[in-house]
Amino acid sequence: MEKLFGTDGVRGLANSELTPELAFTLGRAAAWHLAGKQGGEIYIGRDPRLSGAMLESALAAGIASVGINVRLVGVITTPGLAWLTRSSDAVAGAMISASHNPMEDNGIKFVNTWGIKLADSQEEAIEHLCLNQQQLPRPTGVNLGRIVRDEELVEKYVSALSETANGDFSSIRLVLDCANGAAWEIAPRVLAATGAQVHVINAKPDGCNINDHCGSTHPETVAAAVVSQQADLGLSLDGDSDRMIAVDASGNVVDGDKLMMIFARHMKEQGTLNHDTLVVTVMSNLGLHQAAEQLGINVATTPVGDRYVWEEMAKNDYSLGGEQSGHIIFRQHATTGDGLFSALQLLKIMADKKDSLAELASVMETLPQVLQNVRVAAKNGWEKDAAISQAIAWAEEQMAGRGRVLVRPSGTEPVIRVMLEGPDKKLLKELAGEIGKTIQQQLGRPQQKS
């Protein structure tokens, strides 16, 4: 068995790579590792994609087969599942979602009893148990785990989220893109309750249209609606609503970097930005670092992945962190990114300051960025390849200290990502192309499917 866990749980093509059999095996292994002999209950949530119910059944059966109880929460956002887990007596939670991926993909990710994503060591232990099923018990009779469905639990999360939306938002007109995902029913209710004037799009999931030319990976969709509706802004969630991207009244995208700077500046002014520090990943734009320096805000940088952001925040008592993708963590509120909470905080700042989103977003200037995904036959050993190292060093010399080069492997695909930032986009494209060409020469092209 290959390594199961990537940067965000176990993902794959549903019923081909992520099969019901694998979900069953994963459920047995994870339940025994996370709950073990002490017993307890594991919550399962999912987004509305077609394969979700199938994998939910298999995962629940696996968990119950080692004697651990299961509570099926139904369709809920990833942050909602994490919140319910840590707000209850549950020993762990499992979310079935492939986030922003297309509907044919799916994924399974676990959180511990505190709603925090698992550490690498825990995922490795679960993988070991998947390979060594004979170590797991097979209880019978009354010792089997019980599976119950309790979809009313979602209302607890909705109530808790709504309580954070204090302020007068009645003058704000917005477009909300629900990505035909997990927040399709929750998000319109929460935002409408603020008093804001909300025009909702892509909130009719049919199991197949999740993220289909909508949501945070397609901000052009909400941008067009904002211009058409003459709204003040647009808010675009992804399939499991752990991230949010905004657009201003003119349809200009306000990504996670700009949102983090808006939040960081406001929190610094309010005295709630712990240690005056913002936590970001290596993918955040150089413009963010420049803006933070001007505002007297420290920046801590982590590898890509929201769990690494969380670990850095928890380790050093930081209160705000996130990713360029719009995955933003307010540590006093949640253990993971929450697109809806981010949306509420943005509306509150707009209402309090009486500023437009464009005015708020001017807090930073985004430097040109070029990202090239190079498909390869194998990712292993790329960082030790002399030719690739020389190509990267050469590109850095050409930029003469006025930008940066970041090369890293994808956590989920046979891809090496090449990212360059700097003031000259034409030069960036040329340099990225040369690095990409060298990578493919050294690591080979992937085999074409027949």
C-alpha cells in the first residue's frame, strides 16, 4: 500500500482510488488508534458530492466494526464538523470531502477530540494499522459499535456562528457563492441573519455540480454576479467551506493574502493580534511581507498546509494565520479555517470602518506571480538533483534580489510546482519556463494513459 495521507487527509478518485473498501479499512484503523480500548463516539460529516453517502456508509461500518460508536452528522462544512467534535464528548471527527476538487474526487480527513487535524505521527500510525489489520479486534454481539444519524446537530454550529455576527450590516449588499457545496443551506441563513442584503448563487447541489465553475477556485463567477447585481462585494466559498475568497464591487479578486492583511491590521489596531504576528505559508505573496513590515506586523512562515499553520499558531500563541487560497484561521474561534467566520469578520470590519472592500484591500500590493505545474514521472529526489538546483540558482541571480523563487512538490499529484514572484512578469515567465524545462528533463514525463 502506498502512503495514504497527503497534505490534507486521504484523497483520490472516488470508487477507483478512494474505494469503499479503503474507507472501511481506514475507519477500522483510525477508530482503533483514536479511540481504542477507551471507546467513545466518532462524528462523521460530509459534503454533498455523489460519492459522499457511499463512503460515509463504508467508513461508519469500519469504525463500528472495532466497537466504536458513530454519529452521522450529515452534510456539514469542515469547520462545522471540527467545531461539533470539540464542543461535544466525541473522541474524534471524520470529514468526507475533497474540498475544492471536482465532484469525481473525494477525501477523508480526521480531527482529534479537540477538533485539530492529526499530526504526521498519528497518520503514520493509522497507515501502519491499515497494513496490519490482524492487530485490530473483531467484537461481536452487544460489543459492536452503534451507528446513529443526528443531522440536527448542525443547528448547534449555525447558532454558534450566528452569535459572532454582531453589528449593523444592513447597508451592505453582497453576492454569496456557495459552490454547490457543504455550506449551500447554512451560509445563506447565517449571512441573511446579519441583516445584510444577500444574493445567493450556486446553492442547489445535485451531487455532481460541486465546485463546477463556481466557488473559491472560480472567483470570476461571483465577480460577474457582483457587477451584474451592482453589489458591494462578493464572497465565494469552496466545497467544504473552510476557505473564502472575496471580490470587490468592481469584480477584482481579494485573495487570502489580502484578506489576512485586512484582518491582521484590524486586529493589531484592536490589540488582539497576539505578539503582533501573522502566520502564513511559503506560498504567500512577497507583497504581503512588504505590507506587514510597513505596518509593524511580524510574519511567521510555515510549509504549505493549514495544519502547519495551526501548529505554528498553537506553539507560539499566535491568533491569526492562513493561506493565500483563503483558508484563514482565527485561533480564538476555531481550529481550522472557516470561510463563513472569515466572511462575517470581513463584513464587520467594513461596517465598523465604513470602508469599501477595495479601500480595505489597498493595505497591500500584490507583486506579479507566476505558477507553473510541471508533471513528472517521479517526484523523489528532485531537491538533490544538481541540474535543477543550478537552474533555480541561475533564476535567482537573474532576479537580482528583487523577487523570489519557490520550487516544491505537490502533496497529492505527480507534480513539481514552480512559483516565482517579482516586479517583471515577462521575466518571471521566462525563468519559470527554464526551470520547468530542466525539471522535466531530469525527472521525466509521466506516462500517458492509453
